[in-house]
Amino acid sequence: MSTRPGRNYRALQRPYTRKEYIRSIPPSKITKFTHGNPEGAYDYEVKIVATASFQVKSNALEAARMSVLSQLRNSIPEEFFFFKVVPYPHHVIRRHALAGVHKAERLQKGMRLAFGKPDGRAARIMKGQDIMVLRVRAQDLELAKDAIRIGKLKLPHMTKILIERITGNEEKGA
């Protein structure tokens, strides 16, 4: 069975995370949340920030993570950046499939609000929350902006890119 589009699960639903009541919990698609060198001396922080509250499937987070990393690894050595996916997909998405396929005489009408079976995972993201954070040196800022822009295309449109200068690096070097 193929996956449904992310727009079907974008609205915030009641959280469903009590894992002791769920028989088969689908695994999260995200394998690793941090990449690069966390202790480096960085000048800029490029972030994807939510402009509204929504849910995003773990498939979309993983696709965005992979596209950002592929852009970064082609242009910047791994010891000169730090990349982190902030939200964790705790929310278990449920699916109740209504019959409406080939050879069905009519669409199924009954049990429209049934509980459903676990189908995937999603991260609940609130307005103003960071989704992805990338720290780079000043000479790599343009490459980082382009990588984050490509990763933002994999996420819902209710996001924006923020660039902040990191202060306090002068004290670390002294």
C-alpha cells in the first residue's frame, strides 16, 4: 500500500504516543539527527523555522535531511559545518482505508471516523519552532543558504529560512 500525501496529515491532531497501547509501531524514517562537527567555531546559523503549527511526516523530514546533506557534502568538508534536525517524530499516524478501488461498485460509506491502524510517524511542530539548524563559517554561508533552500522544498510551505550571526566566537578563540 502506497503512502498518502503529507497534506492528509498536516493538521494538528490529538497526540497518539502511548506506545504500550499500540501493537505494531511503525519505525521513524529518520536515522540520524546530527551531522558534522558540533564543537567547531562557526560564524553563522541558518535555520528553517515554522511560521504556523502543523505536523510533518517523518518521510518528509528524512527527505529534507538527505537533500541538505547531499548538497553540503558536495561542497563543504564535514568538519566545517554542524547540521541538526530538531523535531522528533513521536506522533503515530493512524489510517482507516475506505474502499474505493477498481471493481468496487460504489464508495464505502460506513465507519468514516473509525480509529484506524498505525500507518507512520509525524513530528508535531509549533509556530516559531526550529525544524533544521545548520552552523557554518562565513565563507560557506552562500553554500549553506542554497542547501537549506533545497531542503525547505521537501517540507510544508509554512516555513521560512532565518540567518543569524553567532556571537561569542571571539571569546572562545582567546
